[in-house]
Amino acid sequence: MAVLSRGDIEKIFTMEEAIQADKDALEFYSRGGSTVPLRTNIDVAEEKGQSLYMPAYVGGAKALGVKIVSVYPNNIEKGLTSVPATMVLLNPETGEVGALLDGTYLTQLRTGAVAGAATDILARKDAKVFALFGTGGQAESQLEAVLTVRNIEEVRVFDISKERTEDFVQRMGEKYAKKFNVKIMAVSNADEAIEHADIITAVTTAKKPVFNGKGVKKGAHINGVGSYTPDMQEIDEYILLHADKIYVDTRHGVLSESGDFIIPMEKNKFKEESITGELGEIIMGKVPSRDNDEEITFFKTVGSGVLDVVTSRRIYEKALENNAGQIIEF
């Protein structure tokens, strides 16, 4: 059994590979080639914690596994991460555990990659300006993914904390500015961030929209990443009502979990029929993609177990090829 840390994964698996893995995973899902049971949530009341189990199986990718994610807010007081995660990958032919992966990094990688996949498919080819809302744990992979699929010249970063924004911009500048020949800068308000922006990604925990949808320019592509509960709404309803095309990673996931959709639907402002399709349906040719450079496109992701198992399977295969990680036997 292989044990793969974040460092092991970073050495052998690129963002390009993660983006392709996510594209393949969502195509398998949209074709009906996966089994994704509802996640199991166990409350641990005495510790004020929760333990979540997210299984999935994708036959065409030979990918079977379960991601275990715990939410323990009090861990911060113990000097531990508040959301530890581990990915357990199984051999679908034998049922044996084949690998354990750093689930926290896997989540960051596949979440950045799915927005990167949507950007690659939907954003204008000549996109140059990228606006990023949020500087938390998911923000770096969102930045890297967009820089990977488009020749961005300027990144504008905005967060409600000026201190966090400036720290993030400094760290990302050191890591990516030279590599991608891009200027990464902090901005003081949301309007400044989206002005003439070709690509906009929101990855926040906001319960109110983080930018004014009326300020989005024609031809822009928007990724909504952060709203994963019914009471979270980081995307302006104006976007849902006026975007030319709207896509999701999975209909069931988005309509069950994301306040970006649930809130306007409860107000009878938005209907499920207004969703153009799943990203996997574009890949399989079932629904149209962007038709022209003037369309505003919007992609919403809440994540899915298919992304975890397919990406971890690809990582595991690369690890075997490169003799990466540690091998343990019971």
C-alpha cells in the first residue's frame, strides 16, 4: 500500500494532469458511468466535531475510494488543522486498499483543477485579466489552474482582509509571477477587481454576493467555487438571471447544496431549466459551449466524489511509475 504526502504528490503530478483528470471524471459522471452515494455525516458532539465519509466508484477509470473529511473547529486551539482529510483509494478488482493520500491537498488540487477545466473550455482564448476573490486555503490552486490554461497578464486579488490579501499576493508573486510572466496585484475593492476582467473566480465563504454582477463585462467567464451550503451566496443573482450560459459540475450537487442557486430558486427568480448543462455534457458533445466572444458564461462547482477518486487514481498510477511515496504492508 502506498502512502502519498502532499510533497510526494507535488513532485509527480502537475496541474495540467489534474485538469485532465477532472475533465475525464465529469464526463464519466455525465455519461452515467459512476456511483456516488450520499456522504455520511457523523456528529461527534463531545468534541463539537463532524466526520464525513465521501465514497465514489468510477468503473471506466478503475477508480474506487472514499475520502474521509473531519471538521473539528477546536483543533485550532491544539495547533492542528481544523479540517483534516485523508483519501483511501481501493483496488476495484480486489477491494484491497491500494493507497492513502493527503486528502487536504487532494481537495485543493482537484477543486482548483475543476475550475481550471471550466475556464479552459469556456473562457475566451484571448483572456488576459483574471479577478480572484478569496485568499483562503483553496485560493492558490484556483490561481495556478487559471494561469495554467490561459496566458494571463494581470491577476487582481481581493479579500475582505487587506492583510491577508497583501500576504497572499506576495507569496503568489514569488511563486508564480516569473513562472507565468504575470503581474499579481492586490486591489482595494470588488469593482476594481472585476473592471474589464476576462475571468472571475470567487472562492469564499461569503453569505452575500462578493461583487456586483452588473459590472461584469461582455465575454467574461465566471467560476463560482465557494458556496457549498444552502445559506452561502457569493455570486450575485444578477449573474444567474443574465448570463448567456450557465454550467455546473453536477446538477444534483449544485441544486442540493449551493445557496448561489437555492436562494434565487426559493424566491422563484431562477429555474433549473435555465442551467445549460453539466461540464461533462459539454465534453461529451451533448450541450453547447461558448458560441461567441460576447457571451457571459458561468460555471458552478460544489465538488463530487468522482473528482476525488479519478484524480487520486491518476496520482497513484504516477506514483507507481516514479516509485514515489512510502510503501507499507500489514
